[in-house]
Amino acid sequence: DQQVKQNSPSLSVQEGRISILNCDYTNSMFDYFLWYKKYPAEGPTFLISISSIKDKNEDGRFTVFLNKSAKHLSLHIVPSQPGDSAVYFCAARAYNNNDMRFGAGTRLTVKP
Amino acid sequence: GAGVSQSPSNKVTEKGKDVELRCDPISGHTALYWYRQRLGQGLEFLIYFQGNSAPDKSGLPSDRFSAERTGESVSTLTIQRTQQEDSAVYLCASSLGVSSNSYEQYFGPGTRLTVT
């Protein structure tokens, strides 16, 4: 039951350019969305989040956009840096439940 | 100010043996989650605790998997009669829980389980 989908397993961008990571969800009860970043041999770390009452949240180089009608969110990183190379997971939480569902992840590679 | 810790960091076991994985959440975090990540795959939700009870066990793959939490603190994930397909990194995370407006989860480093 894949309620959160990240259809691109990998993405490669040039340093300085924009990275756009996409995420789709199916459960209309999701009301809070998060992005996590994971380096090899480490647990995921929280990056940025957005509530369903908003359509954009920005934190430095990272911006998350939410399109509720399309059940789609995206993470924009600009400018991308080689240190951003990691696996990015999209996660979602339903308002009537406290568990969290994760996508399969997208491996971002930023080339110098 | 310790984060989430997990032990052991690595575990190699023979098929058919039982294993116990431990998670120590951040102090004061009432919610605790277990996930696993198989090689080349994403995070798979297993179970979540609010306090010591588990409202959602839907992710446990089979009845060989069980988990408990005591004292609203330590949790153990037990896998009985391990199979090779159980090989994965098992990740634990904690968060402040339903009484908080923060849903951010803090992850441990994981336990890499290899079943031979």
C-alpha cells in the first residue's frame, strides 16, 4: 500500500542549478508533509515540512511546494551544492493518525 | 542531549534464529516508530507506539515480528525464526507525539541485520 510515492529513484544536477524532487500521495487525510535527507550509514534527518493549510514553505535554499488538488508536493533546492548529494525521502502524516508514511526516496547527486 | 540510539549497530544471525533489536528514544518523546529499509528500497513502516501502546501494527510483515515498549522509553523489536528476506537496516525514530504540534521524527543510526 504505497500511499506516498517518489517516482524518480535518482536525480543528477549540476552544482549551482536547481534540484526539484517530486512526491505524490494518495491519502486525502494527510495533513502534514515532511522531507528528510539521508546520508549513507546514517538515519534520516529532518529537512523541511509543510502543513496542508499552506502551499509553500521556505527555509534558506530549500522550498517545499504543496498542491493539494493534485496531491503533489515538491522540494526545490537552489542553488544545489555537492553536499546536498543524499537520498531524500518525502513523508506524510494523516490528521487522524500519528504514524508517518514515507516514499521510497530519491537519490540526488550534485556534480561539481 | 543524546539523540536516538539503537543497538546493536550490526547483527549477523543464522536463518531460523531469533533476534532482538533495541531502541532508546530521545527522553520525553512519547511517540516511537520502527521502520526497515531493504537494500535499494525506501523506508517501510513497521509499527508505531504512542506511550507504551501500539495503535498501528499494520506494517508488521508477519507474526514473526513483534515489538514492545516499556516505561514510555526503550523499545525492542523482536524477529523470531529469522529468514533471509528479513535482512535490512532497521531504523527507529521518536517524536514528541500527539500532544505536540511537532511531527518531526528524529532517527537513530539503524541496526543492520544480515541473515545468513
